[in-house]
Amino acid sequence: MKTDLAQLQDIFIKMVEDGFDVDSKLKWGFYFFDDDRDMLLDVYEELKDHDYVLEEIEEFEENEWRLYVSKIDILTPEKLHRRNIAFNELAAGCGVELYDGWDVEKLN
């Protein structure tokens, strides 16, 4: 995925406007895609010791698998930007087709 720090800074401003407390822990989700389910599991193997949770691995479209992992964390735009860069590198290093970005949820 293309990552842009200025865009993330704008997104964080919008998150605050939408009631997110960006200075506290939130549930951050990250998505990887590939046509080989086992290669996606290799990505998860790299992440599981860093407190990432395997939320889902599913056939998203015919012969296209999606890995969704999450982590409870406090992120700044800069930290999320570095994580996006690292996940692009992780996907490439594992031979996975695509790191496709992130989402965020408030904790209950």
C-alpha cells in the first residue's frame, strides 16, 4: 500500500473529530492479501510474537485470501506510517502479494 504521513495526520484529526481518543489504546487492524493461504500464515507467524491477534483468514474472492490481524495499541500518525512501511516490507519479504492497509476501532 502507498503510505503518506501527511494523509495519516489528516486522518488522525478526523478521528479526533469523530470521537476517537487517539492518545489511548485502540484496536488497530491490518490486512494482507495473497492467492496462497499458507503464505499469509507465514506473515502471521512473523507477527504473533509481537501481540498481534489472528482475527480472520478467509477466501475473500475466488483464489484470493485475506489475512486480518489486530493489535491493541496507541499509535501516532508517525508510528502508523512506520508500521505501514514495515508491513509493506514484511509482505514483500514473505512473498505476499499485498499489504492493503489498516482500520481502527474504539475499545468497548
